[in-house]
Amino acid sequence: MVDHLRSRAWWLGVALAGAVAVLASYSAEWVGESLLGFERSPVSAIMLAIIIGMVLCNVVALAQRAGAGLKFCSTTILRIGIMLLGFRLSLLSAGKFTLVALPFVIVAIAVGLAVIGGLGRRLGLSRSLGGLIAVGTSICGATAIVATAPLIRARESEVSYAIACITVFGVAAMFLYPILAHGFFADSPELAGLFLGTSIHETAQVAGAGMMYQAQYGAPVALDIATVTKLVRNLCMIAVIPLAGILFGAAREPGETRGLRAYLAMVPWFVAGFALCSALRTLGDAGERAFGILEPQDWQWAVGFLRHAAETLLLIAMAAVGLNSSFAGIRRIGFRPFLLGLLAAAVVGGVSFVMISLAASPLLELLGY
């Protein structure tokens, strides 16, 4: 680390990633709020950070000049940010609708991972790229992709392409699915919100779709339930990220076996840290005072600070990924991942619709919602 601090390439890489992250953050806010007119921007700053970074990477030769700092941001900074994401998630704040959303979320994730992973293999994609698109579509978009990529040793070009795929189809779903949800569940905005929360990729996109549904159809409950459902999907990262390492990690050699210790070794420190941070958030929310010490307003400030820190670190890391990604690498991957992204969105959306149509209403009545 001391050698890094003496390296001009390290400092230049960190500074470049930070500058791109700041630019992407302001750009996402301007596009979503000033240009598109939303109260809160549904545009992903992570997506813009990767795009801006890739443009710079392909215009200016940065790998040799700033490679050390960019690698630090796309590895160490990324892992710390993923760990701190756990402070975003507490089931206690979700209320009893968590019990309604959980079975639909679990089934949608399981079907998504199985079907999308199989489709990726049939399309001739690498295990890692198919896995990134599967987890990004099934769980929570770019966050799941960047959390899974180090575990399955995905290349940076694969990370960029996977995020581009789920972003394109997630944005399309954000505008289209509120209309479909109202057409399917016009008499039950609760079911509409459940559909939005289980089928749209990114948290920001779910919020945007919920706000559009609320504004167009006068049903704020759809936004509330969509948000809670997305929270449940996000929480599933604790279990699904290690599972993705098993499903989409490097193929075993003939005759190679993996014992329990080998599988446990696949759970890296940042995933364990993510689970620990989530547990701390849930315990802190449980009492009148967090851990019997902090007043509620102080605990909420601390949680807000840690959430913002996590998002900032991830944004810097994704800027570094973009700054290390060449268009040539993406061209070599080809069109097939884009087709897989389309099929993945259709699979998760279709499964969500079928499950909600068949089972959601009786479950809501049973729980008195």
C-alpha cells in the first residue's frame, strides 16, 4: 500500500475514477430531473459512470498511465462498497407485506437464475457473462452484477456489457410496465405494485415506475408496495451471491470435487461483511434506541451516512471499470448477450405476472392486507 501511495499512476487512477463518478452523479440527476421532469431521477448514475469512463478509455490511453489506481478502485473500493450496502437493508422497516412479497421474489429469482443461465449456455456465452445477466435481471440490476463479478472472476468487459444490457431493458420496463400493470391489475394497485417490484431490475427504476403509476393512476399504495418488494429482492443478495459463485463460477476440471470447505471458501469477506452490515441494520432498527445507545435520529443519520458512503464507493468503482473497458472488448462479445438480456427481462416479467395472477390475491386476504 505504501508503494501505491508513492505511485503517480495510483493517484491519477483514483483521481480519474473520482472525477468521473462526480460527473456521472450530476449528469444522472440533471437528465432525470431537469430533462425528463421526474421528482427523483430514475437514471442510473452507475450506468453513466461506466459510459463516460468507456468513452474516455477509448479516446485517451489510460491503462499505462493510471492502471494501478483504476485497479485499486475496481477491486478494493468495490468490495468495501458492496459490504456497506448491507446497511440499506432491514426487513423490519418493510412491514407485514414482506411476508406477501417473499415467496414471489424467491420463485422469480430461482426461475430467473435457472432459465437465464441455461439460455446463456445455449447462446454460447461464457458462464460468467450469462451469470452476470442472470443475477442482474433476477435480483437488483447493476448492484447485483458488481457484487457478483469478483466472485465469479468476470472480465471488466463482461461487467460493462451486462450492466448495459440490464440497464437498457430496465429503463424500457420502467416506462412500459406501469401501463401493463394497470392493464393487468386495474382493480388492485397492491398487485400492480407487487408486479413492478418483482419484474423491474434496478431500485431506481422500480421507484421511477412506481412514481409514474402513482401520478397516472392516483394509487400511491402501488409505489409503497413496489418499494418494499424491491427491498426484499435486494436482501436476497445475501444468499444469492454465494450461490452465483457455485452456479456460474469457473467450471470444474474432470475428476475435481468440492467439499464443504471449498464451497465456504467461495464466500469472500465482502459478502460476509454485507450480511453482517445487514444484520446490524436490522438489530439497530429493532429497539427504541439502536443497541440501547443511539437515539433514533442519530441512528438514522448514521445509516444514511453509511448508505451514501456505499453508493459513492460503488460509483467510483464502476467509473474505474468503465475507464478500463475498451469498445474492442465489447465488440468481441457480440450481439448475443443483448439477446439474452431481452429474453431475461421477458422471463422474469412473465413469471412475475403468472405468479401474481394465480396466488397474490388469496395471500393478501389471508394476511389481512
